[in-house]
Amino acid sequence: MIKNVLIYSNSKFKINKGAVHKILTAIKMEYGLSINSLEINFVLSKIIHEINKKYLKHDYATDVISFNYSVESNNLDGEIFICYEIAVENAKYFKVSIDNELKRLVIHGILHLIGYDDLSKKDRVKMQNAENHMLKNIKSIGKVIRK
């Protein structure tokens, strides 16, 4: 397990913390990162909507929000909020498993913390390519959700 990482879930499902730690380990190795402090929170849409409205001034629920407190992009210090309910909707829309979508959102959140952005089409493509690359690297990692 990686030290300085907290994983919370206030949803109606159980997170396989070991799988999330393996994802983080793979990302750390790929990008040469260290982790000062990181919280990954799996929340319901009501909670992420409140966070999005309060801190980003967007009045809607979203799939993932990252807060970066890092001074250096290779030494992570931040929080990630992932909405399980939106992940389920995304999985249906993109015709992928919920597990695949949750892994993508963990990766997406970390990529934001290391400087990736998705505001322009060019940046979205770059970020999506990085996500796809990491998803291939973590194919053998177990499921993120425990039933």
C-alpha cells in the first residue's frame, strides 16, 4: 500500500482499496511521481454537485473533480472526488464496464493533479490518450468495486 493515501466511500458500494492503490502505483511508476498526501473520495451525485457549485461555480453534478495543492507537479498533494452515480451513467453511455469507468476516473483525477487539462479539444485528446495508455497498463488489476 502507498502511504499518505486515503480512500473514502460514502456511497452504497464498497471500494477495493487494494485495486486503487495498484492503479496509483502504476501511475507513480509511469510518471515518476511521489505522493505527499492524496485523498480519493467516492461520493454520491448530491455531494459532488454541492462541491462543484461551491468551489467551481458550476450548478450540476459531474463525474470527477480534482483539487491540486501541490507545489511540484511530480509530488502529489490533493483531493479527488469521483461520483459513482455519474460513473454508472458514463459507463452505459460509452458502453464500457463500470469498473473500467471508475479506473478511468481515478486516472483522470491524477492526470489533472500532474498538470493535464481537458478544456480544449487538443488537450482533451492528449488527456484521453494518456488515460487509454494507463488503462492498458493496469489491465490485470482487480476490480475497483467490491460487491
